[in-house]
Amino acid sequence: MKTTIYTHESGLTHDTGEAHPERADRLRVIYDLLDTPPFDTLPRVKPPPAEMDHLLLAHIPDYIETVENMIPPMGVVDWGGEVMLSPGTWESALRAVGAGCLAVDDIFQNKTTRAFCAVRPPGHHALPDRAMGFCLFNNIFIAARHAQISYGVKKIAIIDFDVHHGNGTDHMTRSHDGSILFISTHQYPLWPMSGHPDDNEDSVQNWILPPESGSEIFRKLYETHVFPAVKDYAPDLIMISAGFDAHQDDPLGGLNLTADDFEWVTRHLCTLANLTAQGRILSMLEGGYDLNALRESVSAHLRALISSG
Ligand SMILES: [Zn+2]
């Protein structure tokens, strides 16, 4: 099955200042990886900036306007301690959203089956009216709504294996009409301290992993809860919030996973996509802050995406 990479070099211009974990080097190591076999033969597409209508699928107008007005003409602005803004941030953020939307277009116009969006800033913590946790716009939720509105996709499953709870996507899915299934697995307790299974409902399922869980507990959780739920739901499209900060070397997470675990979970999601979604998978980069671990994990994730036909 054809896998396409969606990325734009403007992602390198979102400057977060000194010693910030969510930094341009993250994208640089992915670009280095993409220049090596077997990934150097994958088509690479540059997404256009998202339109205002796309942003409005997840965010209120006041918030979008505030973000644009906050962008400094030079230097780096610390916006609330978690989100940094620089002159390149606006274009970078718009093209991150644009990547997901173009990937949806290409998937449903049969130009590709699988998509990996190598973008920053990440998106899964972004709320309708607030930036949070390095995230400005909710790239994956916007892409899901675009798939529903433009292509009439009935059932979309979003799986989030970032070490942190995808609270923004959780919130948006919960407030929506039940036509999206969101499943997040994350370390708990850990920032943002939300996403407890006590609050689960049909369309939002959170599953928690204690610190230092490791491969066995992670895989058991997916085999027990996540894969059966996705299979029962029978999605027409599987989307992945692919954060790699659950890796054992990550400075922000503590779940002790390895790149093999990311390959394993991706292969299983590909198998599920092959059953009901004609193989369609859209994966969106979220976290992952140790550069070597990120490179190794993205490599594992892509290997599974391109080989699980
Ligand atoms: Zn994370």
C-alpha cells in the first residue's frame, strides 16, 4: 500500500527558544531519517497552509485571532509557560493543520492509502479556545472533521499512544456528535492529569498505564481494550496521534517502551485498518523529545506503515 509523507520545512522555523523540548531539531532528525533507505523512496508532499475554515472546525474565532495577533515580529514569546511563539510559528502551525487536511484529501481521492504527517507544533492538547502543552491547533481533530465534511466519512477512530493524555482531542470528541471514536492510552499520573477511565463514554475511551509500565503491560492493554474496541467499531479511517514520548529514553515520559513497541502497535492498527478501512491510516506526529529515540521510533512506525499491506 502506498505511504506518503506530508511535511513542510516551515516546521523548522517554529522557534521555541533555548532548551525547549519541542524544538526544530525534532523535525531535523526525522528529515535525516527520511533521506535513508527504505524511506528515501517515499513520496514527500508539501502541504499548503490551512484555510480559516479548517481552523474553525476545532477552534473558536477569537482564539484563532488571538494566536495570530500574539505572533511576535522577532524573537520568541513565552505564552503561558508551555507554548512559545516566534515569527515562523504561524506558517508552521497552519501547514501542520494543512498537512492533515491534504492527507485526508489524498487518501479519499485514492492518491495514497497511508499518510504520515511530520509536523510541528503538535496538536492533541489544543483546546477550542486555548493553546496547551506545546500545541496551538488540534491538527488531528481538524483532519477528522475535514474527512467527515468533505468526504462523508462515517466512522473515524483516532488512537493516541502519546505518553500524555490527548486532552484536547478528548474534549473535542466528547463535545461532538458521537461520530468519532477517540481512544487515548497514556501514563497516569502524569501531566495533564486528565483522562481517567472513570469518565469513559462510548466515543471517548481513556486507558491509563502506571509509570515504568514497559512493553508487556502496554501490549496487554492494547490487546485487552484498544484493539477489540477498534475492531467492534469497524472504522472507515484510522487516525493515529503518534507521540513517541513513551519511549524509555524520553525525558518527559516514563513508560519504558522501546521502538519495537511502536512498530508492534502500528502493525496491529494496520491490520485493523485492512479489515474495515481499506487499509487507510493517517498518522500525525505529536510528542517525542529524545532525538535518538524519536528517530528510532519514527523509523519503526514507518516500517510498519509501509510493510503492513
Ligand atoms: Zn506527549
